[in-house]
Amino acid sequence: MSERVLANFYIAFEAVIANKMRSILTALGIIFGVAAVIAMLAIGNGAQQEILEQIKLVGVNNIVIEPIIEQKEENLSESAASGKEKKKFSPGLSLKDAEAISDIVPAIQRLSPEIVLDTYIIKNGIRRSAKLVGVEPNYFDLTSFELAKGNMFSEQQLIKGSPVCIIGKSIQTKFFPTENPIGKSIKCGPNWLTIIGILEERMISESSITKLGIRDFNMDVYTPIKSFLIRYENRDLVTKSMLEAANNSSRGRMFFGGGEPEEASSTTPVNYHQIDKLVVQVANTELLNPVAEIISRVLERRHLNVVDYQITIPELLLKQQQRTNQIFNFVLGAIAGISLLVGGIGIMNIMLASVLERIKEIGLRLSLGAKKQDIILQFLFEAVMISITGGLIGIVLGVVLAILVSQFAEIPTIITFASVLLSFGVAATVGLIFGITPAKRAASQDPITSLRYE
């Protein structure tokens, strides 16, 4: 049996070699089809990764906890009767909440508290508004920030709360255009901070900043969160000014110029939360909702049932990620399908034409004792050899096209082993499927009629 199969394979191979031009024309559809599949897969994978990287700037696997500064719970009838507004006490969102969540909640990959202060920077007579951000080292891993120069906060600096900072690229461009800022000091608000590092520039367009709600990180100054609490502001501490402000707000009415009492003109709420944001990164996207539920229960207990915080899960970003994957899969599937169809139809047409040209040869083989199975195998082998050869050439051409697109069009391309393997499998399958009909037609020929055919 194996000798019969090998003999049919050898006959098919000789037929392909003897008709080189016809074989090349037949393989062109497969060559360009496979090349298009590989090139488009590479371009699609690169574009998809670029889009997902932009989405990850906000954080797809992140749970964001932010404080609610103003909380009012008021019953008008009871307030009118008692003359007082009932309020519940809450310690506010603090670093202790972050520690509790880290200790209690499972499946957490990273946790990053953040305090943001709108301030100003002064250097060499230049003053510019900026944001001072108190962070921990996890913040830079979570946001995928990388240092262009300098060092990250050391353990000693974090423990002592040293007056050090890491600046954004725009800060360097604005205040240190011709010198290296590492080791130099910059006045941020009322305090001088020593620059120990410069972040890589984060290329974000104005439209992305507006649509995704991302601030311009290149104009931020980052300092250890302990340094921020010691040298700038710690809202978790009760101070004399806070007591006086609370006392004034509890009076409800103030006197102006000795006249009748009037309602206080200022109703600005006091921010009693120690931190401005707490970002919890979950290891798996599927665990976002369960982890958020556990965090909600932990905070509810710690804040004495006062909901002065909001927990946000980036559902829109998750849906956008899923939608992006679906769109690319549909587009690439359509391209692969069209390429397969064109290449397969080409093979079938040429093989059918080959059957008509070789009717006498088929009749001679059948008259000499060849079985219908032998004729089917011969034509199947021819179709598969042409398609596999075209597939191999198409793989090389597709890789070259992807590299050229990446270099000259500056579009990221990613060539994967899966795409190459898929293309090779597709080429072999196309030859097998679209070679069956011509092979059966050849085997169904009557030997006597075939020998008389002109």
C-alpha cells in the first residue's frame, strides 16, 4: 500500500515539474493569499497592542477608590425640629485603609495610594503651576513609568521622608533646558526638593488626555508619600485651624457688622481624607468584581457605615478592550477567508483545466490497471504540493512585507509563530479541499472514451 502511495506521489511530482508555468500560476493565489494573511496579522497584532497599551494608561485591571469630600444626610423635618443636622463620623480614606485592604483582600497584585497637591514650581525666576504627587514605588510599576535618568526612591528615603523628588520630562525641559537636573534642588511650594530622577516622556495627545481623563504626567513632581505628609499636608492630623473651622461651621449663622444674623456665606466642605486616590491592581480581569465587593465591605466597616468614598471599576475600558479584540478578530478572519477563497478557487480552476488537458493520460493509466483511488491520489498530491509550495513562498513574502511596513510606514508589526503555523496549515488545507473535486472528476473518466478523446 505504501509503495502504491509513493508511486502516485512520484507521478504527481513529475507532473508538477513538467508543467512549471502552470504550477507557478496556480500557486500565485496561495502565495499572495498567505502573504496577505501574515502581513495583516502582524499589522493587526501591532495595532491591537498599541491600542491596549493606551487603554492600560488608565488601567484595565485597576480598581480606583476615591474619596467623596462632601457628604450630606439630612432629614428636613427632624432638622427643623431640633435645629441640628445629623452627621456621622468617618475617619476618611487613609493609608490605614490601604494597609487593611492589602492584608485582608486576596488576589491583589499592586496597591498604590496617591496624594495630589496643586502647587507651583520656582527656579531661576521662573514660576509655573504644577502638581505635587505623593506616591510609593508601586505607583511607577502600576502606571508603567520608566526612569530616563537618575534613581528611584531608596528605602532610606522612603522611611525618613527625605526631601527628594522625581520630575516629569516637561519639568526638565522648562526649568533645566541646558543642564542635568540630577542632584539639583527645585522649590516646589514652600519647600526645596532635591531631584534624584527624571521620568521618560509619556507621549499622550491632547485628545487622549481629554477623552481618557489622563493628566499631563510630564508636568508632575513625585515625592515619597511620607515626605508629602511630613513637609506639606497631612489631613489625617487634627490641627488647631481645623478645630476652629469645624467650630465656625457648626454655628450655622454668623454676624456681619452688628446687624441681624445671616447664614454663613461659605459652605465649602473640608477635605478630611488623608489620601486622594487608592488604586488596587488585580491580577486577573475576571476577579475585578469580587475583589471590589470585598474592598467595599472592608471600607464600610472601617468608615463606620459612612459612604464617603467611591469605588470605580473601569467597565467602559474593559468593554472597549473586548470590543477591540472582537473587531480585530473579525477583520483578520475576513481577510484570511477572502485569501483562502481566492487561492482555493484558483487551484480548483487550474486543476480542472489540467484534467481536461490530460484526459488521454488518465485513460492510459486506467487501461494499464490503475485504480480510481490512484488517480484521485495523484491529483490530490499535485494540488497539495502546489499549495504547500505556494504557502512556504507566501510565508517568506509575508514576513518581508511586515518588516518593510514596520520600517518605512512606522507602523508596529508583530509576527507570531502562531500566524506562520496558521498560514502553513491553511495552505495545505486549501490544496486538499479544493483538489478533491478535480481529482474525483479525473477518476470518473471512462478509459475507452478517454483514449479516443481529441
